[in-house]
Amino acid sequence: MNLRDRLRGLLVRLYARRVEGHLDHAQVPKHIGVIVDGNRRWAKAAGSTTAHGHRAGAEKIEEFLGWCAETDVEVVTLWLLSTDNLDRAPEELAPLLGIIEDVVRTLAADGRWRVHHVGNLDLLPARMQRTLKEAEEATAHRDGILVNVAIGYGGRQEIADAVRSMILDAADRGTSMESLAEAVDIDMIGRHLYTGDQPDPDLVIRTSGEQRLSGFMLWQTAHSEYYFCEVFWPAFRKVDFLRAMRDYAARHRRFGG
């Protein structure tokens, strides 16, 4: 590393400390959703392989969760694999699934996080299903940040699954379709979502410069704030995180009013 890079790094760290020092922890989001985007483009820009990009993105996750813990965030939802991603070529998908399994195991072994899967479990390979179930069971008793790992997740799929769950639940109780139709409301549908017992995200962060949700938590983000960051996920720094927190704290949330 040359002198210019060292000086730049020092200035960034000093700036991050300044931003952190002025951050009001009472104004930070309690639930952050993250669209971890840009692994492949980061790898391409670095002249490396797609798998290396995914591994670099995986390594960023625990660092990010550490920053969240420092600022009193309570729930983090990480979108790691969409339903659309399942259609990728086998030569890319197989290594990616392996990397994501390693992420889940690492989170479970860390000792600080509660791991919860959001997504359609039936769409995933049997080994991934076992890994997710074991991680949930092993971490259920912990008091740390609740980490939702969105794997095999799609916003439309979630709503369809919620409606299906609601209908099956009514059938189990012997409720007629007419009675169910009369009883359906926003709260009922919300209880059948993957995150039915959780608060909605206050803030959604998307890296890589893309300014769209791509179907991420379509129901839950009706009143969320959004923060779009230009950097690719593997290059996301603490100063980028703190800027997102500062930006969120400066907004006046209206919740549609």
C-alpha cells in the first residue's frame, strides 16, 4: 500500500469516527433490510472470479452485523439468494449455495446472533434446508440481533405463500371460504408472512448503485425508508454504513400520512 492509500484510509477512519460520534442511537432504525448487491461486478472489476466475489461478499456480513450491534439495531434481514437466482447456471449456482451455507453455519457458530430463515424452504436443496433448520434451532435461545437470512426469497412468492398458509389454516379450523373472505384483513395476511411476528424494516439499504427493490419484502416495506449506496457489497465500509444511519436519522418519517 502506497502513502496516498494509507493517508486516504486514515482520513476515512477519522471521518467515520466523527460521524459515529454525532450519531443519535435513539434515532437509528431497529430493523434494517439489506439487498447485498454487486458481488459479481466487484469481482469483475478486480479481475477475479465470480466465486471470489461471492466469498468476499460473505466475509462482509459478520463485519456488517458488528456495526449494527454497535448502533443498537435489533433485526437485520439479509437478502442472500432470490428465487430468480435459483435459475442461474449450475456452474455458478452450486458454489454460491455452498458459500451461503458456510455463511449460515458461521452466523450460527458466532454466538451472538439469532438466525431465522425467510424464504420458501421447499425451493432449496435438501442440504441447505438442513443447514437452515439446524442454525435456527441452535440459535433460538440467544438474545442478540435477529438475523433473517433471505434465501430462496421473492417478495411475490412470500405473499403467495402467506395467502396459501392463511387458506390452509382456515381449512384446518373448519372455517368456510366465505367466512375467511369476510375475515381477511391486512393484519391477518401480515401474520402469515415469513416475518409475521417481527417489526417491519425501518430502513432498506441496497448496495451497487441499483435503485430498485427487485421484489424485496414487498409487503413489509410499504413505509420503509430506502438508502441506495454506489459501492459494491464487498467494498461496503463502516463509513458507508454510518452515512446510511445518519441519512435515516435526518429524515422525517410520515408513514403515508
